[in-house]
Amino acid sequence: MSESSKRVLLAAPRGYCAGVDRAVVAVEKALELYGPPVYVRKQIVHNKHVVTTLEKRGAIFVEETDEVPRGATVVLSAHGVAPVVHEEAARLQLKTIDATCPLVTKVHHEARRFADEDYDILLIGHDGHEEVVGTAGEAPEHIQLVDGPNSVDEIEVRDPARVVWLSQTTLSVDETMETVRRLRVKFPQLQDPPSDDICYATQNRQVAVKEIAPQADLVLVVGSRNSSNSVRLVEVALEHGARASHLIDYADEIDPTWLDGVTTVGVTSGASVPEVLVRDVLGYLAARGYDDVEEVVSAEESLLFSLPKELRRDLKAAKAAAAQTT
């Protein structure tokens, strides 16, 4: 194989979505404003590099709210939490910054609304995922988890005329639609959510991978193993024509044997991955002759979310106080 025949197809969009950017910036701003330590319940986003970087700046990651000292500052992760977590934070007199992605918050609102109308809610998602735990906690007596198409047969509802589906925001679009199809066979009057629950960034990154996969001998997905949307990208690549696909956190995790006989490498990253990690992968590939990089753009993204309201309020107060002293 000649060096000139080697190429990289770089998927776009990739990397940080608006919800991840908002959550990471929220922790950074909290550290600047209040000073370390700032506690974070769970991983702020599912990415090893992001968590390690924030730890070096003074963030302390905990699994449960009761690990946070009374009266301290705690940031709630982008994946959302159940109402009981807010109640516990209030009991411990914690200064809470809610960095839940607004698209997850939308699903929480939908869950509460349909529960108030006494619907059975079929939540499509992965058992144990933080987002699913948070959404299910909004109306536990009304929500049943549907973990993929093969679990549909186990589902029973009180009234087939009053049943609706919702979903985790980071799922495979194709698998989710197959789950919905099977649910609708079983429950013909199944209602759809008022708007699509799978987030725009998850969908866009999957569409981008679908475009490059048929041309790629190998697709490298930069992302952590606990990142649902990153894991889905590997699956999508394999389902749509890539000969091989691997999930990596860092460039040094690439096995050189993966490149044996490979002409075209596809590269993308999950929605919680900073671009610097993708650049490191491109550098690794360039050093091995894959220096012809073509960016394949399937969508443009411009959505931005404002910072959590608690943080905006305190930043505004700090700015006003600083202005008075000058």
C-alpha cells in the first residue's frame, strides 16, 4: 500500500454538544467563582479526560449526595437526577448548581406531565444509566423501563389506550425506532412524545458516521466506555459498512495492528469528547502515513445553552460587586 493511498475521513459534527459544553463550563465557572473544592455528583459528563482535567483544577467527584459536606457547593451532572436528589441536597443545605442538559430536563417534564394524566410511560433506555435513573425517578409508579427491542414482550400496562413512550436522549436512533415499532405492534394506541427525545447531537453524530462507514476499513470513535452515545457510534459504524470499529479514550490506545491493510480510516468522537483528543488521534495517524484528511460534513450545529440559573445569578452578583469596588 502506498503512503499516498492512505486517507482519513473525519466525521462532522463530532465532539462536544451544547449540553456537555454547558455542564463542563458550569464546573469551570463554579471553581473560578467559589474557589475549590467544588463537588460534582457523578461524572459531570461521561469522559475520562474531562473528569481528570477538572479534578486537577479542584473538582471533587462523588457518587452520592451524602458524600458532600454540609453547606458545600455541588454541581449535578448533565445526565439529570431524580427529585429525591434535590430533596437530599436541600436537607444537607448544599449550594446546588443543576447542570442537567436542557434536553434531558424536557424529558423529565414530559414524564411528569404524562404521569399527572395517569398514563403508563414506557421509558426506552439502558438499565442503570444515570439519565434513565433520573427520568424514572420523576414518576416511578408510572414508568417502566424498556431496554431494547427484545424486552418488549415482558411489558404489561394497565390500559392499552393510555400508554406513551419516552426515551433516553443518547440511544441509537435505529434501535429506538425498532423498539417503538415492536411496542406499537403490542400496543396499537401507543402515543409518541410531543417531540423527539433523542437529542439532536446524538442523531447528528450517528448520521455522520453512517456517511463515512461504508467507505472506511476502520472507524475510530474517541470516547469513554461509559458514554452511551459513544458506544452507539461504534455500533452504528459496524452496522453501516465499516469493516472494524473501536472505541478509544486516547490516541495511545490504538493498536497498530488495527491499521494492517487499512487504506481508509474514519474518525469521530462522542458528544462528551473535547476536540484535542481527536487532534491527537489525527496526529497519530498522520505519523503513520494517514495525512490526507477529508472532513465529511453532514450537518451544521449552532445551538447554545445558557449556564444554570444559579450560576448566572451568582456571576451577575459578583460582577456587580466588583464594579462597586472600582
